[in-house]
Amino acid sequence: MIEKIAEKIRIKQEKKLGDFLNKNMNLNFVNFLLNRRRKIKGELIPFDIEGYCTPLTEKTCHKIYENTYTFMKALGFNKDEILFYISDEFEINAKSFLGDTEANIPHIIILNSGLLERGSLKEVLWVIAHELSHIYYGHGYISNAFNFVYPPNSKKKCIPPILFYYYSCWKKLNEISSDRLSLCLTKDFESAIKMLFKGPSTKKYVDVSTEEILNITKSIFEKLKDREKNNFFNYPAKPIRITMLDKFYNSDAWELVKKDREDPQSLKYIEKSVEKIDEEIVKILGSFKEPVNEKELVKMLFISSAASLIMKADKHIEKDGFNYIINILSEFYFDPTILLNEMLENPDKAKKYLKESSRKIKEKYPDLKTDVITILTNLMVRDKKISDEEVNILFDIASKFLEADFYTIIETILGSIQKLYKPLY
Ligand SMILES: [Zn+2]
């Protein structure tokens, strides 16, 4: 059993983001309903899987199953908890579907025939261990419910930027956590790196040593690491994954992990060593987003301080307005809720930031003026009533602090009223 190690090597920020999504989207409830529906309809295994995929069992695929069962046992799974299938797809890939052991719904792992045809046994086992790691960490719990609430490619509903951003970061971090746990199960670094590097390229033509792969990816990693923040593919770029696994493999933690050391002292040591690598990965994947330049910083401080003063004008803070502002701030900052609350709790601090940021906007970034005034007027009309107090503060901020002309302010307010104002709605 390597359950204790599995928790220690998991990226803490991944767990935190998952908890945030779970709490704010009531994913527990969504999952409960989805699983209940499956049980009532008797769809414990989806029709397209049971009807069109080849079962991978002890009897049909002994070689693979034998090793896979060793991994399952290490993670504390029973044989009947996870079912395996092979689908007729060319791409070197696999996917997992989280079930619910308590409700007797099995977890499912599907391997593409392309993976079995073009990967070596060891490489295939690494992929299986990776999918088992997703199941072990329960990643599907969040993605199932999230994709139900916001179906991919559906244009009907817009994902609020903050949820989109958090989900994307979480997805990427969960790949890195699973890569690590997969390595703990297989202890086969070489096959992991080869599999991650080769991806959909064919085995026949790509023949390269692990050392060479690491050399190639190191230089690409340096070029990509600053751009990864804006990668919204839900998977980290491959050189990032390879380099991060290499760092884990070369860390002090690995020396203990490879021996499956689960005594308290070793676990503490593993945790500490992994924390150091995690700091870097969290930064690269943008899970701690911060303004990238002065202009973004000025915009973020102006919006948060000015919005807090306008919101304070009402007797109680409207949730709608609050959410509107944190979604806007999430473009620049990882945890906008903390930032906005800080401004709301410290009006003197908010005034100080307002003064400094508006001076910078006037002097260096006048092109931001209309944009930020529009955000404030949108905020003002959002709560379905417009109070004199709010209007006074807004005019004060726009005319005195930003020195915007009267006509621009009026035009912007009228624009927001026509677009968003819903009195008595
Ligand atoms: Zn994965």
C-alpha cells in the first residue's frame, strides 16, 4: 500500500482548487444526482462501452492485467472495483471514468487500441498506472460534475471566468499529480518519459534515448514555461510534464518514495522535498496568477479599490456585484476574493490604492480610463436599483480621480443602464 505516500506527493494546490470548485459549485450534490440516475436507469456501465469495447480481463489480456492488478492492490482497490476495456481508436491514449464504490458503480479505464499497438508493455503499464492515479485521487469526481454543469462546446451557458480559470489550472495540476503517482507505482522512469515524449508519434520511426529526450525537452521547457499560463488546453504542454516528472525523479523525495517508505519521518521528508518542486509548478501553470506588468497591476488595484468604495455605498454588499468584480479581477489575480474583501474591510487602504492607481492611469495609461469607468458603471446598475450615494461616489471617482470629462461619464452610465439595468426585475 502506498496510500500515505500518494497523499504526500499530491500537489497541495490541486487539492485546494478542487475543494474550491466542489464547494462553490455544489459538486457533491450534482454527483449524487448523476450517480443515482445511473443506478435507477441500470446504466452501471455505459452502453457504448459494454457494447462496443473489448473487455480487458485476466483471461483476455493476462500479461497486462497481472501487472495492473499489482498497481490496484498497492492503491487499495479490489478486483471488481475497476473494469478495463479496449476501444478501437488509433490515437495513443487512454481515459478513465470515476464510479462510486459505495453505490456499487465500478470505475472504468479504457485503453485505445492505438496505445496497445504502438506502446511497449512497460509504456502501456505506465499509462494504466496514470489512469489509476486519476481514479485514486478522485479527479473524475470534479470533472464529471463540472462537465455536466458546463457541457464542453456548449454555447448555451457561459462559464464565469473565475471558474473557467480555476478549473483549467486544476485540470493541469491533476495531470502532474497523477504522473507522479504513476511513477511511484511503476518505478519505471524511462517508460514514463518515452510515453510522454512520443505521444501520438509512431513507435517505428521515433527511436530516442531517455537522456536525449530530456535534453530536447529541457530547452523547449525554458521557452514554454512563461507561456504555459495562457495555455487553456486543460493539459500542461508535454515538455512541462516531462521536466516536472524529471524534477520529482531527481528530488530527495524519490530516494524514499522508490523504497515505499511510509514511516512518519520519511513522509515528512517527502512532503518537504516535494513542496519545493511544487512552488515552481504552481507558478508555471498560473495557479498563482499575478499581474504580469505595471499596467495590469494598476488596473487591478483601481478596479478593486474603486469597486469596494461603490459597493460600500449600499447598506449591504450585493452578491451579484461582488461576483461580477471578482470575475473581472480573476483575469489578473489568483485569489480575487481575498483582494476585494481586503479593500472592503479597509476603506482607508482602498482610498490609498485608488489615489495611487488613478494617478498612474492619468499619467501613463490613459487608454484604461473608459474601460475601468465602464466596469464601475456596470457594477452600479447591476443591483437593480441606483442609489444617489452610489452615483455620487462614481462621479467623484471618474471626474476627480480620473479626470474623465463629464460627457464620457454620462455616455458610459447611459450605456450600462441600457445594457444591464433591470429595475424591479
Ligand atoms: Zn491524465
